[in-house]
Amino acid sequence: MKAMNVKNRFKILVIVLFTLVCCCNQKEYKESVAAESVDISNDFEMVKEEKVVSKFTNNQNNVPLDLKIIKTASARYKVNNVANATRRIKVIAQQHGAYISDLRFDNNLYRKENRFTIKVPQKYFDSVMDSVNTVVDFVEYENITTKDVTEEYIDLETRLKTKREVKARYEAILRKNAKTVEDILLTEDKLRIIQEEIESAQGRLKYLSSKVAFSTIQIDLYESVEYVEEPEAYTKTFLDETKQGLANGWCFIESFVIVLVNIWPLLIIGLIIFFWLKKRLKK
């Protein structure tokens, strides 16, 4: 009996150990499967990210480099001395190949203002704006606008190319196929219309090219001055009255000479009568 009990206990112990081993193996298998699934998901995310980055890079590479952009700016600045600030800004413009297109100075009882426009090459637009900021004392406002005319520019170039091809075909027709006077006149009329359209497109292209090549910066400089009340009447000094007297005397001399020149026939007649009467009286 004891031997049977020992055998039964041994069997139970073996079964328990086998069950524990199976459970441990199943747990390790699940952990390995989970780890592998995590690795796969990470790899998938990396591949997805690489695709997004490559797509973004391709889109960036597809951006045209030769964009036709018109830049304009308008700004208003406060300075301590309008004349000095204007002089320094002119030097900055000359250093960057720019020029002043128009200038207007205004001086009143409250402030001095100077408004001028700078035409600057587009590549130096930002440099000029940054340099101007080092001259002024206070920035009241700065407005910068850009206009992309690349589509219009390309469209005009395409249309111009097409019209030139059409013009070449009409010229070939005029040389080879136009036999009658009516055909010649009709072809020449078509050529005239095509030439006008070509010149119009060329003018527009030239205008856009000039606007793109040179950006426009309009600058307003102002300087506050101490208010001085305007007098109701001005009193002339002795020096002013002396100058006025000399000017009046000279004007009188000019007027007198002009009168003598205008009445020279009367003067001659008067002199003749005077000498004749003098001679008669002597006799």
C-alpha cells in the first residue's frame, strides 16, 4: 500500500511539474509574439514616415525657382533730422544699386516731412529695408506686399511664342501661296493684327520684367519741430527797405529807358523843330 501511495504521489508531482512547464513555455511564446508585433509596428511607422518625408522633399523640389514676384513696401518713420536721415538713406540706396524716383518735401509749423520712392533691385530689397531701420528712430508702420505674376508671365511667353509661329506661317503664305491682290491684302491684314498682338504681349512682358527686377519702397520721414505761432504781420527791417529802394530805383530807370525807346520818333521830330526855331530866331 505504501508503495502504491508513493507511486501515486510521484505521478501527481510529475503532472504538476509538466503543467507548470507548459504554462511557462506558453507565456514566453506570447511575450515573443508581442515583441515581434511591436517591432513590426515600429518598422511600419518608420516606413510611413520615410514616405511622407520623401513626398515632402519631392514637392519642395518641384517648386519653380524662377518665380516672378513683384515686391512693394510703404513705411513711415520718425527721425531727429529729416535732412540727415534722407542723406544717409540716399547713400544706402546708391550702395545697393537703387535710385530715388521722386521726392517731395513739406515743411509746416508742426513738423518737417520728406516723402520719396526708392527703386531697388529685388535681390537687395530686404537689405535696404534692414539698413533703413538702422537710420530711423521710430517705426510708425511698415507694409510689405508681394504679388506673384509667374502664371501671367508664363502665359504671355507661351502666347507670344504661338503668335510668332502664326506670323511665320502667314509670311510663308504671303511669299508662296498669295497670288491675287485680294489674297495679298487679306494676308497682310492678318499679319498686321498678329504683329499688334505680338507688340502688346511684348510690352506687357517688358512691364512685368521691370516691375519684378526693381522693387518699390515708398518712405515717409518726419521730424517734429517746436510750434511757433505764425505772426499776423511782418515788419521790414532797414536792410530790407534799402534793398527794396534799390530795386525800385532800378525799375524806374528801366521803365524810363523803355519809354524813351518807344517815343524815339517824337524825340527826333522835337529836336528838328527845336533847331529850326532856334535858327529862325537868330535870323
